[in-house]
Amino acid sequence: MSSIKNEMIHITKNELKEKLIHINKENTTIVELDGRNIQDKFSYIDEMREKFKLQDSHRYRDMSIEGVETINWDAFDDRMTELSGFPDDMGFVLIIYHFYEFLKDDLENKQRILRIFNNTLYFWEEEVLTVAVEWKTKAFNIYLVD
């Protein structure tokens, strides 16, 4: 059992300021997204791919049988449990400002992303110890700010 407790919480700007005071910024990558600028799954994937240095950019966008561009959510979920572009001891804070506006007209994918976030938090808090040889837990916290 890990001593790390990762969390995903809705939070105010003042509460966020308090949380950020206690973060060791030397070994924590803080990723900030503006929910007002993310209105479709493609802009979300592009932002996350860039900010989390996710490998194999071609893996995240697929073409359906009908010829419609879609997202390969499994590939994205897989990469969020790897994060090979960072030092092993790096922790993460993901902040989504204006969360209410984030994917406001695509609630299905907003819910899917929240499920992926939960998977990611659990993986880095606990599951990594049972599925990866010599990997360690990581702090990974997500703050949804309105």
C-alpha cells in the first residue's frame, strides 16, 4: 500500500492557492488548462499530448469505418500511465480552470475523461506497484477549478 494519496477535486481559486503553497515545485510538473479553450475532444488530446510530452502522437487519432476522425482513448489512457518524458521521481498537478466550460457541449467525452483521470490517479497511487517492475508511485493530483 502506498503512502501517496492522489485526488481529483472541484476546488475554488482560493483553495487552489492554498494547495499550491504546499507543493514541492522542484519535483512537480504543474499543467494548467483553460476549460474555455477546450470545447472538443481533439483540442483536449492535443493539449494533453503537448503538456504531458506524450509519445506517438499518431496513436491518439483514428479514422472510423465511416471515415470520421475519432480519438483512441485506450492509447491515451495507456500513455497517461507511462509518462516517460519526465524523470521517475516527478509528480504532477493538473489544473483545469473554468471546468464548467470545459467540453460543455460534449458531456459524454467530459465524463469519459473524468473516468480516465480516475484510472490515472489510481494507477500512480497504487496499481503501478503491482503491474510495473521497479516503477514507483507518483503524486498526481487534479484540481477542477470554477
